[in-house]
Amino acid sequence: ILNVEQSPQSLHVQEGDSTNFTCSFPSSNFYALHWYRWETAKSPEALFVMTLNGDEKKKGRISATLNTKEGYSYLYIKGSQPEDSATYLCAFQNTGNQFYFGTGTSLTVIP
Amino acid sequence: GAGVSQSPSNKVTEKGKDVELRCDPISGHTALYWYRQSLGQGLEFLIYFQGNSAPDKSGLPSDRFSAERTGGSVSTLTIQRTQQEDSAVYLCASSFYLTGDQPQHFGDGTRLSIL
């Protein structure tokens, strides 16, 4: 079983603050790194899929970077809003097409 | 369009009973995955199906767990002789095909409680 670690486990920020989380994963047998947002009472929603070292992806106020050599990815949220409150999951996809999820970072944005 | 559909949304059953969970993936998606999330844990991979290939069952926790995918579409996850540690949210996801840049689309899950 591979170890995919996310930090911090939980985070409370004020509306308007910018924040970031970390996902660390094995650097061997890498195929892709996925980020999902999971809101309470809903199903996980795909944010980004990154495959190349140095990849940067952006969707509105949310962006992500990838370093496959050292095995980490950062997710950034600029100007947090209450609707950003959710658990953010990362998933490591290996060359065998198996997925390993982290336990997530729970974000609460305080109005 | 229709997303991934799972049923039932909640299931409460007695220890020792068998349960069947159903997943209806997005039409045309060839890859289908089952995961579970136990309390306080991350998503745990169980099994995936890709087209007509043999499924990857490497994540199934015991021989009480099995899954089928009929006609390349609907899948059922069966848990025999349920135990209390089987209590979890079981999530199904599908994707168009198994390449690195295809995200998974998740259903709302089945919350299974074993008494």
C-alpha cells in the first residue's frame, strides 16, 4: 500500500485569505496526480489531472503545481470564499492504473 | 447529462447478512472503479474494470467481497457475511478511458451500516 499524505489535515481561513495545501506521493511509478473537491453531502468533483513534471493548472481562483521528481503537488486558493469550504483530496495514479487517495485537507472559510 | 448513479443511498443491515451495492456509470465510460471510505480514513481502492479486460481486484480486502460488471455497464459490489468493519461509504466512479488525463466521475455513494 502506497502512502499519499496531505497536509494540513484541516484548515480554517478568513474570507479573502489565500491558502495552499500539500500532497506528497511516491516519486516512482508515477502516471498522474489528481485533485478533487468533496463537499459535504455531495460526490467528489474533479479539479485537475496533472501528468508532467512542472505542470501548472488553473481554474478560476484555484491552481495547482506538480513536482514528480520530489513527489509533491501544491493546491492554491486565492481569495478564499465560503463556497470553497470542502475537503480537498489528491490521488496518485501509478503506471499500473491504480489510484491511491490521501485523507484530504478539510478547508473551512469563515465569512 | 446523467452522472454516475449508485443505489441504495443508505443501507442498514445485520451482521452476517449479504448486501449488494449497485453502480450505473456514465454512458460510454469504459472504466469503472469501486472505493470505500471508512470513518476517519481516506478513500480506499477496491476494484476497477476497464472494458473487456480482467478486472483489477487487488484492493478487495477479503474473499467476502466480489464485484461484477455486466455488459460493460452496470456494476454490482457484493459483500457476503457482512462484518461491522465493513461499515463505510462505498463510492463508485467511472471515466471515459484509462489514460492519465481522464478524471474520474463519482457517484454519491452508498452509506453502509452493519449492526
